[in-house]
Amino acid sequence: MADDMEEQLEISTSEQFKALGHPLRHRLLFALGQEAATISQLAATLGTAKGNVAHHLGVLREARMVRVVETRQVRGGTEQYYRRTARQLHFSGEGGRANRVVTLQAVAAELESAEGQPLLKLRNLRLTERQAEELQDRLTQLVSDLTDAGPGEARHGVVVSVYRPRQANQPS
């Protein structure tokens, strides 16, 4: 299967934001980020019914976030291999804000079903704006520089976030 994924897909239409309104669709996008898979393979990987996967893939396909990259004839039927259309999804505008919660729900489901002991660290500390920007830049670069080890290796998820929690009013 040829690697014809775009580098980045701008998520900007209401159809795309609606497609990302369900955690399973995010999990499908996670699973299809490195290699193509069939409905049966995705159902087994995600522990859900093939009909459920087929429905959610249809929504993602209509939003042009996944596509069929190969078909094979098997036992009188046609098997379709799906793949994400872009390596990275970039969220623009207010729709991106709303999608964060659903994305985190999908990540939580991935962590819950993960093999072994996944690393999850949460730390709150005081940073200057400059320190926060530098940290964000360094983490972005670290993740961007990672190289895929190839189809024979296990898939790993990487979640990186730097955020500023809502600030309580400080006494004067």
C-alpha cells in the first residue's frame, strides 16, 4: 500500500467537527495513523462490533478524514483497507476547543485498554509565559522528531499537552 497521506489536514468544516464528536472516531483515527486496516481488524483492535466500526468509518469517510486505499477479493467478497488521509490533524477556530473533551475521552479509553503500564504524568507548576512557550516548543519538537519504526513494531500513543488552568482570583 502506497504511503500517500497528506502531512496535515485542517479541521475546519462543520462536517469534520461533527465527525469528531464521538470518541470511537478518534480511536479509529489513532489506529489508522500508521497503517491501513480492515473493518474486521479495527473491530478486533478496538474491542467493538464490526457494524459499529463500519458506521463510524462511514462518518469519517464522508468528512474526508479516512479513505479506502486498497481492496482485496476474499471468499466471494471485497475487503477494504482504510487509512487516515493525513498524518496530523490541525484544529482551527472555536470548533477545536469543543473537540478537546472528546479527544481526551478517546485518549482515556485508549489508556484504559492499553497493554502494560502506560506512562501518565500530570504536574502543575508556576511558569512564566516565556517558560511555558519554550516548554511547548520543546515538546512539539520532541514529538515531531520521532521517527516511525515501521510496520513490524508495536503502535504507541503519545499525548503531550501544556495548558494553563483557569486561574482563581488572587487576593491583593
